Amino acid sequence: MPTPTRAQLEKWGRGYTELWNAGDKPAWVANWKSVAPGDFRMLDPVGTPERRGFEECASKPYDLFQPALRLVVPEATRFICGNEVGWVMENHFTVDGSLIVMRSLECFDFGSDGSVSIKTYYDVPSSDSPLGRFFAKYLPGVA
């Protein structure tokens, strides 16, 4: 697979949030596979152990977070530079009826072999915070 084009990355970026927010996991997975059918590597966030493979990097996090999380990427924070995409994600969590917005910086490097390397940056919520129960499962021993 050649490196994804700008048009492909733009379409993927729109689909990333739209399909997540629609709760359409099969379409969200297909959207990912359209630009990254190969190896997945992720530091989420940087400073925590690396995750590998689609299941660990995308599928399991989707299942854990999607029901309580709506994603927003303001257009002004989305950048596509060659084979890399970066954005500021607004993570809108609804927990016990309250809205909590957590921002993250997310960087994606798409390889010509169909791989993707992901790095995210955010402060991990503490275990006693409203988001603690999610992050205790996602980052055991870290949150």
C-alpha cells in the first residue's frame, strides 16, 4: 500500500470523529483500515507502555470509551503534513450526567507499508477523579 494521500487522510480524519460519534464501530474500523491496514503502534499517552496491534491500539479503547465519549477536533487544530496528521482532540466525556472535557494532542505517522505510529499527549486523570474508572482499566497501574 502506498502512503495515504492528503485526500485519503482528510477523509480518514473526518470519519474518525464522525463514525466514532455515530457509534458505528464496523464503519470506524473500515475507515482506519482504509489508511492503515498494517501494523499499529501507539504511545497513549507518551510515557506509558507502548501498545501494539489494531486490537490494543484501536478496538479495545473504542469498546471502553465510546459509550461515554464524544470526539471533537476543531478544524483550526487539524494539520496534515505529508504522511503525518496532528490535531487537538476535545474528548467530551459524559460521566454520571456531567460533561467533562479533556483535551489531548494526537499525532499519527502513516507508513508506506500500511502501518501507523500514534503518539498522544495528555495528563492522565487520577484514580479518584470522575474519569478514574475508565483510565484505571485503560492504564492499569498508571492512573
